[in-house]
Amino acid sequence: MLVDSHCHLDYLQRDGQNLDDVVARARNAGVGLMVTISTKLSTFPEVLAIAETYDNVFCSVGIHPHEADTEFSGDANALTDELVKLAEHPKVVAIGETGLDYYYEHSAREVQKESFRAHIAASRITGLPLIVHTRDADEDTMAILEGETGQGAFPGLIHCFSTSEDLAKRSVALGLSISLSGIVTFKSAQDIRNTVQGLDLGSILVETDSPYLAPVPHRGRKNEPAFVAHTALAVADVKSVTESELAAITTDNFFSLFSKIDRAAFGDAA
């Protein structure tokens, strides 16, 4: 079984996709489980409703750094409390996505940082993995992650890894996982593949980040969870393991990190 550890099924739904068909295509591709990711608290009910509809779909709760200016009131303690409360739902298995994005800077940097820290606090309290988005913000991202780890450990992952080898190594040193998207299949991504070669298989997950970043051979199309199989194939090639070995390892890694999910509920496939 493969797991798509990060997708945005609510985005696909808003684009007019029939989610029954999306989930069915994922199953047919060997993708037995998906985590649909929250980017706004204001749209979290929609994300949660999707997770509640499908036995093999779970969700996160959080505020993307792009949305920090409009979704975060500035009261970090209040945000942490709200995240912790919403995470009590059995279908909520992660905190985020959160982090820093200095490429688009849709939200002020200091607001992003405060929101990020509030999410880390919620991850620490709940024990749920923190889903970290970082773009053009490596040093500030690591400064916050390393500083916060010093105040108490928390589980998490760098999602849609597309940055430096240094960030990958420092993240893994903190006990974080690295989640790989369709970017690893891109012709232009040799630096990322080089970094992946040096990563321990025990730290790797796979994802789509759908509807974005469709992998080869689906470039130019809307991405969807079924396509994570292509990412997994590319990672298996980089790591010189078979597809089935890569699927087994990344699924083991997923259940170790997303420990709120009852693996037994997915039978032998998991």
C-alpha cells in the first residue's frame, strides 16, 4: 500500500472533481490512505467533512503561512488552544500545514513566525505531527524548529521537500521526516534527487500536494492522489530499491509518524 501523506481534496472538490472518482482512482493505483490538508481554519469544516466521508481519508488542522495575515488573530495562545481543541476529532491526525514562505510573502514574516510557533505548541501538546511548509526561508525555518525543539520535542515533517541538503539534514537531526512530492520526478530536480540519495529511507514519506505539482508523466494536468505512485517509483529508483520495498518502507514511516491512525483498521494492505 502507498499513502499520499499530503493532498488538498477540498481544492479538487472546488475545481469540480468528483471525489468518489478521485478516491476510487487512488485505490486502483494502490494508494490506500490519504491525508487532506487544512490551509485555513475558516475552511476547516469542509476539509473535515471530506475526511468524515471516506474511511481511508484523514485530515490536518492549521493555517498555511500564506493565510496567516487573514486567519491568525495575533493571539498565539488562542490559536494553539483552538488547534488543540479541533485536533480532538478522531479524523484529525496532524497540525498544519504551517511554516514560512518568503517567496510569495502573502503574509508578513513576523505574523508567519508567530503562527508557526503557535502550531508547534499545538503539536507538542497533542503529540500530532507538525506539517511544515518552507520556501525561500530555510534559515528562519530551521532557527524556529531548532529553537522550539530545545523547549520540548514534537513530531513532524518537512512537506513537499524542494530545498537544500542542509535543511534536510538538520531537519532529520531533529527527528523530523522528509516528504517527497512529484518534484522529485522533474528533469530540473537533480539537486533534490542527490539529496534524497543521502537520506535514510526511514525518514522518507511520499505525497502529491495535489492538485499541484503533478509528477512526470502527468505534467500539466491537475495532480491527484493516484499519481503518488509515480513519485514513489522515482524515489525507489533514486534509492535503488524495488517499488514494493519503497511502498512498504514509506507506509511504515507514515504510520509511525501519524500514530493516531489505527493501522489495524486497514488490514493486510497496510
